[in-house]
Amino acid sequence: MNKSAFINPQVNYQQKGYELLLQGIYLKAAGIYEQAITAEPDVKSHYWYLGLIFLLQGQELEAKTTWLMAIMEDEAEEVSDENAELKEILKTEAERQERLEEYSLAWKIRQSIKELFPKDVHNLLHLVQLAIEAKTYKSEDLEEYRLIEILQSEPKLEVNLELLTLVLRSILDYAYLESSSIDLVEASLPYFADNLQTLRSILIPAAVDIAYSHGHSDIARSLAELYLNLDPENKEFLGHLTAFYQNEGKFDLGIKTAKLFYSLVDSLAEKIFANRQILRGLISAGGYWEESCAANRKQQDLIAQIIKENPQDLDQIKIVRLLGANYFAPYIEDNLHENKKIQNQILKLCNDNTAVYAQKQVEKYSQGHLQRKQQSTSNKKLKIGYISYCLRTHSVGWLARWIFQHHDRDKFQINGYFMGADNMLDFLHQWYIDQVDQAYKSTNVWSMAEQIYQDEIDILIDLDSITLDTTCEVVQCKPAPIQATWLGWDASGSPSVDYFIADPYVLPESAQEHYREKIWRLPQTYIAVDGFEVGVPTVHREQLDIPSDGVVYFCGQRGFKRHPDITKLQLRILKEVPNSYFLIKGISSNEESVKAFFYQLAEAEGVDSSKFRFLPGVPSESIHRANLGIADIVLDTYPYNGATTTLETLWMCIPMVTKVGEQFAARNSYTMMMNAGVTEGIAWTDEEYVEWGVRLGKDEALRQQISWKLKQSRKTSPLWNGKQFTREMENAYTQMWQKYISS
């Protein structure tokens, strides 16, 4: 029987003591309970509260002694009930302290519960959650608590799913790098067997965040695989898993999963995304060009079908996935008219649907811009916002830094909007944060768009185009009155973008008819850098078994850009130049398929494959640039040229051969070479490409002449003058604003 029922009605010790406890008057409260124990030694609750007061004062030993003294006096059959009462008292106080946000005190109380009741799974879950909130959690806690073992016990426990959901979300956010966190998820799966929707609501946001904000596709893949053990044909998870595999370099698994995903989806929008994931895997792996081209043809047919149907009721997730539907077309074919036509149409469709599901935001921003315009002047200090996920150790990050460094802060306020927040260890990302007047980080489309709007940005510069769907979606909402795309990829074709910044070489006047955006041509070049850091080389001819008098050709582009047609031309060059070798860098983890790609083409072209040298990646960009010094000639790709790699080649004063096409991606190297003052190596046809490659391989004097010209260009070329380039960009911004105000 519970002896707490026999409290003397004349003296209510419990009420008096507890009131003092709530007020934090612990000494007086302790005195009341000590009196109660003297008067009513058989009422165990007096001991429980006295021990609790000791605990709240930091006297853990006294608390334990008080409780154990009472417990040891009980008869065996009474222990269970008495202990349950103690647990309830401690639990109630822990919850009160949690409401007061006294997390460390709540944790201390629950730690006492754990010592007395070590298998109470709910208390253990609360302990984990409290440690995370207090930022004291360690992965060893799970082992110490034996929480995973307890969750795996048979028969299955009764577990509060709401609490378990909270803990899993917290631990995947706070300790996603710890393998024990994945083990906890696995041990929790059986408890969600009848509630898969809740499990998806935990794992999908966590996996996406871990993969894209934190850059750990391997962990995200593990989470997806765990879920699919319960629900193997879940389309939502399969769609994400295709990208996780591919980002991790597991291309065969990525392709296989994408094909399964395609077989399960029904709607046209989903089929477009699924087929894009198939294409992404094929083209990323390298060596699957015939299949890639077939997948691209299928993609064009699917896109044409949805453009014709022109649905206006697609939800957000479908639209986000449609934004990059045509991303790979420029890698496969230089067809400016058709590629831009399709790109413009698909982004128009996406923009129309965004205006429906984001109607409130779009209308708010539009009306706000009109109100601000009426109050604005043409000579005010302009607020420029740059939005990107690439402002880090990334090609865009290396190239954009000079404009941030040279901006005139008396005339321009510069804000940085960083999509994807977890780059704290990336030194270049931190450099960008230090350069801007205000920095804002988020992976959330709506909060990012709202921040840009609230900051009253005048001109928003998008550095991502369609390379990141969330950036593109922010831009679609038009949070700034003037929006322009620069540097990353090509123009998106979105009706919400006003300008695409280019130059006379990369996009001549005739290109405008293919662009929805107004092409804003800078006078000389659309990009300039003050130079590149160069490290110590890690490759030498001797270790690659290349003689000192050998002619070394180099191509460092990844699988996307290794089109078989341009590769055949490169092999023809190699065949015609005696004592020549071909260095191929950037092999993916799917190394065998890449090598097979080159070996098969070499056999077809009658080229000795012993001329090939396959180079692995290197730890840093500065070492990569240093290693370029081993090359005599760099052979560019087509229909998608190099960009950063071209600038690095020219900075290292190495001759290169490029073929000029029609689309933006096929004219990058052309504009850079022209702005460096070098025309040798610029080809307009396949024949010229081969002729230049052979000529440069055989004519050492010509190579030396070009190298000298490139070295001299560092003194005068607009390509190497970041400050002058910044002034030209600022002049463009000022003119854009004046046109907007006067329109």
C-alpha cells in the first residue's frame, strides 16, 4: 500500500514544501521535508522530495543517499510502487525545468532517473534530446545509455513516436557525421513500420540537408537505403537516392536506381525528372555516350510533350525538378536555336506554375518593387545582392572573388546570399563572408527570397542559373526588381530574369534572338581575374614514363564534357604527331568505363593506346594548376568548352586548341583567348581543330611564341585586370538601375 496516503491532515507538509520548492527556496523546503520525515517516517514521498531538493542544489550524493535509504527500508513487494512514485516525481520536475529552458538541470534530473531506472526508454530519449539542446551531446552517450540495445529488445517496447521522432530529427541535424546516429535510426525503424509517412518526414529532409548543405551524400544514401528496406518502391526516396549514388560516384547504382524510379512513376513531370536522373548518371560516368545520346533524345521528346500540354497546376516539388530538365542538352549538341528554345519554354512553364503556388510571395514582391520605385532616385547607393551555392572552393568561387574584392563600397552595398549553409571549414567561403556587407545563409527558398526582399536589394546577381534548383526557384519569385544571371552555366531562360551578362565574343549580336533575357554585353570580357595561386607540382614526365622530348597533350575535363566527336579529333591529332602522349585527368570513380571509352575510340581511330596517361585527382586547385606545367598543349572540349580550366591554362602560359561553336558553352575559350590576345589555336571547324593541334605539336617555336605572348598578356590584357572589370560591371549595374527608374 502507498504510505503517502497517510499524511497527517493537520500538517500538510507536501503542500508547504512543494510551494517553497517551486519558488526556489530550497533550504526552507528541505527543512519542511525533514520535519515531515520525522513526523511521518513511513511516507516515502517525503524522502523523494527531499532528495529532489538536494539534487536541485547540486548535492547529487545527498540526493542518492536519501532515496536509497528509503528504498532499502521497503519490503520487496512495495519497492515497485514506491519506485514508480519516485520516477513520476522526478519526471514531473524534469518537465518543469524543460519548460523553464533550464536544460542542464533537467538533464541532471533525468540522469538520476537513468541511474535508478536504466531501462526507461523514454527517459533515455529525453536525455539525448536535452544533451543536444545543451550542445553537450557525444556519440558515446548512446552506448553508455544502451539506448540502441534497448530499442532492439524483444518483444518490441511501447515507444512514444512523437518523442522518438523529435530525437531522430535532432540527432540527424546535430550529429549526422556520427555512425551511431545512423545506428539509432536503424534501431528505430520497426517502430515506424505502421507509420511510414512520419518516417519519411524525418528522413527525407535530413538526407537532403546532409547531402546538399553538408556535402555528405554517403550518409544521405545510407538513410535512404534504410528507409527503402521498409518501403522498397517508394518513388520519393528512389528519386533522391539516384542523386545520392551519383554524387558519391556510384554511377552504376545511380543509373540502375534511376531506371527503377522511371519504371514506377506515372506523371509526365515525374518521368522527365526520372529520365534526367538516368541521363545524369550516364553522362557523369563517362564512357556511355551512345546511351547518353539516346536518353537525351528521349528527354527532348518528354519535354516537348509537357510544353505542349502546358499544365498550370503542378506542385512545388515537380516544378523544382523540372527546372533542370534540359541541363545536359548543351553537353551533347551545339544547337543554339533548339536548346535555347526548349530552355526558354520549360522555364516559362515553371515560372507560370511558381506564380500559382507562390502567388502570395510573387504578388507581394511585385507590389513592393513598384512602391519602392516611386521613391527611388537614379543616383542612390545601389544595393547589389549575389546569390549562389558556389561561393566556396568551386569554379565559380575562384572566378568571382575579384569583383567582391574590387567593388567600390562608397557607391555599392554588397550582400551575399549563400544557398547551402554548411561551409564553415571552407576557407574561400569564409573569405566571401568577410567581403560582403551583409551575409545570409539558408537552404530554404522562402526565407531566402524574403530576406532579399526585406533587404531591399536593387539588383540581384544569380551565379547559379539552373545548376541549383533552389537558387533558381528563389530567382523565379523575383525578390529584387532587377535580376541578372552571370558566370554560372548559361542563361536560365526564366521570365523573372532581366539580363544575362556576356561580352561581344561569347555572345555576338545575332545571339539575342535566341534569348528571353536581354543580353548585356560588357565592352571586352564577361570575366576577369587578377591571377591564380599555383602550388608545387606532383606529376613529372619521368614518373609517367614520358621522355623529355615527348609532346604532351592534356585534357582535364570531366565526363560531362568528353564528347566522343571531339575525342576522336583529339586522337587524330595524337596519331599525326610523332612521340606524342595524351594526359587525361578527371577520371571518375567509374574508372574502367572511362578507360574503355578511350581504348575503344583509339582502336577505331588506329591510335596506339600506350600513348594514354590517366591522371587521378589532386588535393587542391593550386596543385592542379602547377601540374598543368607538364603539358605542351591543352586540348579543349566541345560542344561544352572549359571555363575555369581555360583561364588556368592561359594563366600558366600553355598553348591550347579550342573549337568555337554557336552556344555560350561552346564560345567560352574563344572569348578568353581573344581577350588574352591569342588567336593561334582557335578553330572554327573540325579540320581546323586537328590542324592547329598537329601544328602546335610539331612546331616547338610556335608554342614558345604563344607562351611568351600569354606571359606578356598578364601586363595589359583585360582578362587579367579584375579591377578594371569590376568598374565595367559596376557601370553596367548603374545603367541597369537608371533604365529601370526611368522606364
